[in-house]
Amino acid sequence: KIADSEQLKRDHQGMSYDNARGRVVLFGGWDGKYLGDTWEWDGVRWLGIQVAGPSARGGIPSMAYDTHRKKMVLFGGWDATGPVSDIWEWDGKLWKQVAGSLIGRHDAGLRPEHQ
């Protein structure tokens, strides 16, 4: 679905650029409640992606694109219970949880490194 300006009014979302697909990926945020939606900017418009994934969260979840594995990585954020501690990957079609039970963080930086 194509976004209108009201759907994207939020703050404290996670966002990063997917180099392989040439899209900005946005997840979650806060608009008076925690959001759990996924959006992509294709250079012209924001497209809502209807897919199951991470729980609703704000608190600026950390996001970075892993150029080696060609996946977006999302970590942490903040929800109604406090800091979130899971790690998810987005491949452009599906979210997949890859880890949990870490120490929850929000407003943190994330940058994949490769040797």
C-alpha cells in the first residue's frame, strides 16, 4: 500500500538503507503508541509492506544493512515493557528473528563489520 502523510507521522523509528535493493527501510516508531509496521522508500514513494515481523516498538531500534549477507539487521528498541533485546533480519520479503535474550538497548548504534 502507498503511504499518505498521516501514516508516516512518527518518531523514534528504526531506519537504514538497503544497498542491494536501493531502498530505505523503516520499521516501527512512536505516534502516541508503539508501531510495528514496515515501510520502504523506493526513491519516489513510501510503500507499506504487509508482513509479520518484530513486535511494535519505538525507542529508535538500531538498524543497519549487512552488505556481506545482503540483509537488514534490526536490534532492540523500546516497548511498553522497557528495552527490547531481540535481533531480526529483513531480506526484502520477510522478517526473521535470529537472536533474543540479549541485554535490551534503545537509541544505540549498529554497524556490521566484515573481515
